[in-house]
Amino acid sequence: MWFKSLVARKAVNPTPFSFAPSQFWEGNDGTWSTFIVRIGTPPQTFRVLPSTVGIQTWVPAPEDCALLNKNVEDCSNLRGVQLFENGWTGGFMVNESSSWDSIGLFQLGLENSLNYTGNGRYGFETIGLEIQNSGGLTLQHQVVAGTEGLDFMLGIFGLGPLPTNFSDFNEPQPSYMYSLKNQSLIPSLSFGYTAGAPYRDKEVLGSLTLGGYDSSRFKPNNMSFTFGAEDAGSLLVGLQAIQADNALDGVVELLPKGIISLIDSTVPEIWLPVEACALFETSFGLVHDPHTDRYLVNDSIHSQLQTLNPSLTFQLGNDVYGGESINIVLPYAAFDLQASYPLYVNTTNYFPLRRAAKDSQYVIGRTFLQESYIIADYERQTFTVSQAQFSNNATSTIVAILPPSTSKSSKISHAALVGIVVASVIVGLLLLLGGAFVVKRSRKQKHQTQQAEEETETKLAESLHSPILLEPNVAQLPGSEAHEVLGSSNFSQELETANFVHEIGGNVLSELHGTSRH
């Protein structure tokens, strides 16, 4: 019976979901590969960007079309809003969805530390991935926000594991990623992602795999990173050095000293200390625009840089210096971006670099992920960053990331399993011969096991009543009936320091660590 149950459990492991890109390149701060989500009943379709730090799904609200001074069709195209019932809407029409369950109007807090602002009309909704009838995954009663404000022109699909805790509710509301894992739709709480590269010969689209990764999209290395100790799910790395080759002033080091940075695909730019930005200004001929806080590239410098074709090498480690490290190389083309309306009336060449006023603003944005591939394994509390690979003839090779308990079982060979079965039979005979002594001992062990399970359940219950403020969080707007939105513990092994509770293979609990950045 035990052997049969083990084989059955191994056989029913779900497969990873390869989230197909939309085939669109878009954005007002660069050219990005988007992904399609379906929101509501009947479904309204949007093209969004993956967010490695987000925990919710956001899509534009139609009210912003007036702010953009655009007609509904142009507004829709600018913000990734697709046709709905043969008409343009400009954003998510909550009144057109029979499954919309309103929560309230709140401030968006995802990028507060980077001075992003905006509001969100929050509710529970049905969310599907990819276009309708494509075989994409669909979940009901998921947290959705219709965003109001122009800092987030395109919607986002949050890849983070943490829950959202609206204080009007007794329990934290799980993220989409956690719900997929909890409903056995993906094998583990993990993902693999690269943003895609439009400047490559065949405009290589982005790649996103939930519950695994695509091994054809990167060059593997032996380096792994661990999540920090406080904020579970934060992709923090030690940015040890940045070197430019063939820049305007030749070979130059651009980072005076190492810093801890957050990999965050929500934003396009690299946020660095002011001293580092000054070195970039010299090496790349950049001009800072105080009105938009962006770095611009004039036509003559732009032409010169395209001819020189400099490269930038990012050295990453688990700390700001020393220890094992890896290098990720980006060509100038990855930084050769154009900003458009509403940032600029006319399309303008800009360099995706921003000045960080404090260390909580040190961010490695989406630009970096054009030439790198990230794999996040929340259940093992580790992630990897690899050089992206571009092959004209490569076919996707999707690899599942199994949860720790399952992956250990999967390493047992067939011969070993047969041996275990034989050993189990022998042990069974010995147990019969052992008589009352074995029965008495097993009862004692069962009692001890029950006590341990009860203690674990008690600690788990206590952790769920000890919420901590999540960042990204959702804060109450003045006059809103809903209360502030808090983050709560939702997965843990050492529950006295719980961040969130994640169920792995039944009753096994795994602690996910992280470091607060916002």
C-alpha cells in the first residue's frame, strides 16, 4: 500500500505552465514583451508585464483616458487594453463583469520607495492567463486592481508569493502564484523569467514559466542566491561592480563601491547611487532631465554609441564584495531605449538609469532582464541569475521545479523502491513477532507525534494572527470605507519569525526568508 501511494503521488505532480507571450512589443518607457491576462466574466483581455515583486494583478482603469487626452482606441492601445465585445473600453469595466466583487479604493503601494503613485479600485475577480480558449490557467476570486494614475501605464502580473491582507477580512488573501500551487495547478511555488530582447535579430520575445523554467533560454552557472532574513520573496543581490567596455572613455569602472540591490521587473531602469550615475554621465554622454528625472541621449551621442557598441558587465554576488560571483553582460542595445507619451510628447532617446537618493532605492530593473534569466524557488528560499541565451533554432525545454519533499522522493531509483518494499515486508514480520512490546512502543510514539502535530498547529494559528505590514502594501485612501491593507504571516517553519505560511506536501511547513526593501 505504501509503495502504491508513493508511486501515485509521484504520478500526479502537476506540470509547469509555460505562459506564452502576447507577440506584442510595447511601452512608453521602452519596448517590452507583454503577456495576456483575462479579467472578469465575460473576460476582458489585457496585455501586462510580469512583476518579480508584485503580489497582485493590476490592469488599467478607463478613467485615465481623460488624463491622457486620448480617444478610447488610442488610450486602449497605449495601455495594453484589447477589444471587448467588438469595442474599445480604455480599461477594466467592472460593471460589465458578473463576477466582480468590490473591496474598495486604495492607494497603490508597490513602488512607493521609488516615488511611484496611483490608486487602485480593488476587488475579487476571475483571472485567466493567455487568450480565451488557449488552454491557459484560470482562477476565481483573485485580488485585482483597476489602476488609476499614469505611473503604471501597462498592467502587471505579480509573481510574488506573499498574501494581501485587507483588514476588513479575517484571513489574508493569497497571491495568484500561491493559489496556483495550492490548487495543484503548478508543481511548486517558483518561476523562471526573462524579459525578451527586441534588438536581437529575430526580436526574441519574453519567456515566463510558472512552477519551473525553460532551460533553452539561459546559460547555466553554479551560483545561487538566498532570500534575505526579513522579507520573503525579495530578489536581493550584491551588486559588486559594473564595468563598461568600449565606452566614450574606454574601459571604466562605474560603481564606486558595492551595494545591495533588488531585482524588480516592475520598473525599467537601473537605480544607482548618485556617484555612480555621475560616472555613467561621463562614459555615455548622458544629460539628466530634471523634469522627468530621466537620462537623455542626444542624436550625435546616440549615433556615436551605436557605432562604438559598448557593453556593460554587472558582477553579482550574495554580498557587496567577496565570495562567489557571476557576471552578466549587456550590450548597449539593451540600454538604447525610447520614451514616449506621456513622459515626452515626442519619442525621445533615453538611457534607463535613475538616481537613487537612499539605499532602499537601489533597484535592478527590467532592462537587466533582457540579457539575464532569473529562476526563483520560494520553497527552497533560493534563486539564480544566469546569462540569457539567444538561439535561432532553440525549442523550449520546460523543466519542473518540484517541491522539496517530492524532489527527494523522485531521486529514489526503481531498484531502491523494490528494496524498500522487501524491507517493509521483513519489518512487518518482525513487528508481528515483537508482540505487545512493539504495540506499546508504537502507541507511545503515536502519542508523541500527535503532541508535536498539535503544537505545530497551535503555532501556525498564532502566526496567522500576527500580521506584519507588507511592502508592497495597499494603504487606505481618505474617505474610503475599507481599512488599510496589511500583510500577514502566511508561510513558516519557525513560526515565531513567520513571514508567511506555505503548505508543502501535506503537513510539512517551509520558512521563506527575505529582507525588507521598501
